[in-house]
Amino acid sequence: MVSRKVVTGDSLTLAQVYLKRGAHVPLHLHDKEQMVYVLKGRVRWLVAGQEMIVTQGEVLRVPSGVMHQAEALDDTFQISLCQK
């Protein structure tokens, strides 16, 4: 349901993420902020208790230390950038 290609540098991690419709990323948090750019599809995000739908061409910012989870509403391709 989830496939990733990850490149890790000294201070950043870049991930190419494929989510099949219905894929669920469980509730979690990161020590640093994360940016997610949806290239194709739609994802329902829950960030700090606030639900939002992020669609093709939109970017989501997840602040550091904030609980978040995701569910793919369509087959989705996204790029995620996270500080280490």
C-alpha cells in the first residue's frame, strides 16, 4: 500500500512516496518540521487535530513536534522533505 524511495543527506531527508488508495500512515511525529508536496492524487491529513484534504499541486507543512497522520483518498504520489 505504501512505497518509498529515500535519499538522506547531512541535515535533510527527501522521500518519494507512493500511496495506494486507502493506504494509512499511522499517527506519529517528527522532531523537525516536514513539507509534503502532492504531485498526484488526494490525501486526508490530520495535523494537530485539524483535518484537511491536500490535493495535486498543494503543499502541506507539518511543524516540528506535531502529531499527524494521513490516509490516501486516491492513488497518490508525493514528495516529502524532512529535516533531520
